[in-house]
Amino acid sequence: MSLMLRIKRVPTVVSNYQKEEAEEGARRAGGCGRNCFNKCCLPGAKLPLYAYKRADSIANEKSLVGLEDSEAPMAFLDSLVLGEWEDRMQRGLFRYDVTACETKVIPGKNGFIAQLNEGRHLKKRPTEFRVDKVLQPFDGNKFNFTKVGQEEVLFQFEASGDGEAQFFPEAPIDAENSPSVVAINVSPIEYGHVLLIPRILDCLPQRIDHESFLLALHMVVEADNPFFRLGYNSLGAFATINHLHFQAYYLAVPFPVEKASTKKTTTLGNSAVKVSELRNYPVRGLVFEGGNTLEDLSNAVSDSCVCLQENNIPYNVLISDCGKRIFLFPQCYAEKQAMGEVRSELLDTQVNPAVWEISGHMVLKRKEDYEGASEENAWRLLAEVSLSEERFQEVKALVFEAISCSLSDADTASQNPSEEDVEDQSAEDMLAMQQGSHTAIIAGTHDCLVIQ
């Protein structure tokens, strides 16, 4: 029997701002008249500002184990994200009511999660660029996040200047310094689904850089909630907007990839970042964890992503476990689609396997696929996403070469794994909140100074 996940139902209507005809709506005084998040409409605008504390390392040892009995208070950032997201829900700014979507855990050892989300299929913005090139220039004529309404943006997210987390309920938007912001995803997959958009007004294309990835990692660490994961899709790996952004949402069950066993491949020099390979999982991937500092971990993943981008290899990234583990998945599904190598029954599902699907959260668009969801079907789809073993080893060597070139002490890296390096996350350890609800989000205790 499938385990059903209960989430609260909140009536939601489609926002006028989300209707296509609103683009040519009545103009208001000043700017372009749409109250957009571009320089034309920003003079005098204010938004909350969360200034995070720069963390040198991830000291928090919280995991998914046993959190269903925890009474820990929410971290400030956690409560801010959820409070602002709920506010936008009540104001009707989403394309559909994601809390009404049916969700279940599929029976089987992997615990794949299936969601029926017909609204996302019908109302999600279509892709407007080529899918065979990972790096493409930003095109301001196509949809980008400067065109969203200011009401969709929740708050600014920047590093604190004095080393302590601070919150400013109303802070001017400095258009000249291009703030990083958190906004709602108007076509949400799950509760609390938000976008992190680094330096939004710089109009960066969808490509990882060291500064932006570190910002994303800081957000996960600051949220301090193991049910809050952050993902990234490159172009060619089912990103749909060529404007740099990360996605994040809450799901109160472990992702199947988080339970998968791994085998250590190497430790990267004096940075102490451990790199492992996923085992017994349908998509081949690398897992990064540890490091002497948060920046060590971030740089190792960023170097890997830059390498993949520059070699036109599509990929997805998942930041998990409050920032302690990062999964990197090179993939080839779109390439197989273009070459006619994907079986018709898989194409008929119209599922685009991006970071969430690869991690085990299957967002299904047809009721028949949801009702017939099985572990075998999920595995079959994800296996088509994965590189072959031979190709994966070639890509892994390419990535390790790129990482080594960026480390001054790369020659000290240990590359002699033993069978004892295989690690397995037990199913019992990952059962937290399988009978829980989306409204019972448990989080950490980060302090934040609120400045009125």
C-alpha cells in the first residue's frame, strides 16, 4: 500500500499578474507600468533584507534521523521563507494550488515519491532556448526574472557586513549593486517552492560560478532544515529559463538519493573534501561532503560544474542535509530524446527529469501515470537519464582533472579507496516524517538580529 502524504489545502486562485494578457495591462505611473523587478520600476522600492552570517564550516550535526519527535524551534530564515510564501499564496500569486496535488510514497526499497501535478504541465512557462548547448548568452528579449512583478519577490539575501545574521523588514533596493533575491516559483512543485536569483539585475545566464554557488550553499546552511533542499538545473538538463537561478522547497520525507549507498573515490588534498560515487541508484553521480571550510566544499563542486559547462555536458545539482552533502549528476536525457533513443512509453509521460526527479521526487503530469506509479517505472525512467558507466568514468576523470588544477596541493590527494569506504544509509535512519505533514516543518536555532 502506498504511503499518502497529507498536506494542508489552501484555496488559491491564479494571479492576474500570471495571466498572459496582463503583460499589456493598465500602466501605472512611473517605470514601465508593470511594477516589475527591473531598474525602470525599482526607484524608491523596498524589500525585506536577510543578511546571513558567513559560515566557515557546517557545524550543525542535524540529520533526518528522529526529527519527528524534535521540538527544536524554527530557524529565522526558515520562518521567513515560509511566512512570506504563505502570504503570496493567500494573495493568489501562484498559477495553481500545489497543496491540492496528490502525493504518495511508492512502495519499494527506494521509497520514490510520486506527485500528480497537472497544473504544472498545463500552465508552466515553455522553454525558449536551445537544449543542445549548456552555455548560451543571456537574451533580454526572452522571459527573465527582471520581468516578474515585485510582489513575487520575497526578500533580499546578502552576506552580513559585521559577521552576524541580521534582518531588516524594509530595506532599499540598491539597483546599482544588483541584489540577490528570493522569489516564489509561480509554478511550484512543492510547499515553500522558491527561487534564489543571484545578482538579479546583472542578468547572468544559467551557468554556475563560484560566488553564486557559495551563496546558494549559504542559504541551505542558514535555513538549517534537512527537509529544505536546493537544486540546480543546467541548460540541456531541463532548466527552462536562461537567467541564473536555483530552486528550493520543503518535503518532509527523505529523497531516495539521500538513502543511496556511496563508495569513496578520493579526498581532495588539504581541503579534505571527500568525493564518492553513488551505488545502486539508477542515475550515476558524484557526492561531495566534508571540507575544512564551507568554501572548500563549495569550490570543489563549483570547479566540477564549470568543467561540465565548458565541455557542454548537461548536469543537475542537489544540496542536501543542511548543506553537508552535495550531489552532482551529469545527464544525457535530452540528448537521447533528440536522437530518438528514448522509448515511446517514457516520452508519453512527458516527464522532464530534472534535479527533483533525479533525486527521486517524481513529478507526474498524467493521472494514469500517477495511479500506475511503481518503483520499476521510476527506475526505468531515471536509468535513461544516466550516463553509461564508460561515459561516466570519462566525465569523472575530466572533473577530477579540473578540480586538481584548481588545488595548489592536488598531488596530495588520496585516490586509493578500499571496499571499507562503501557507505550505506539505512532505511531506518531515513524514516523521519514519513507520516508527517507539510505544516509541521522542524528546523534549527540560528539566531538573527531583527533591525526595525
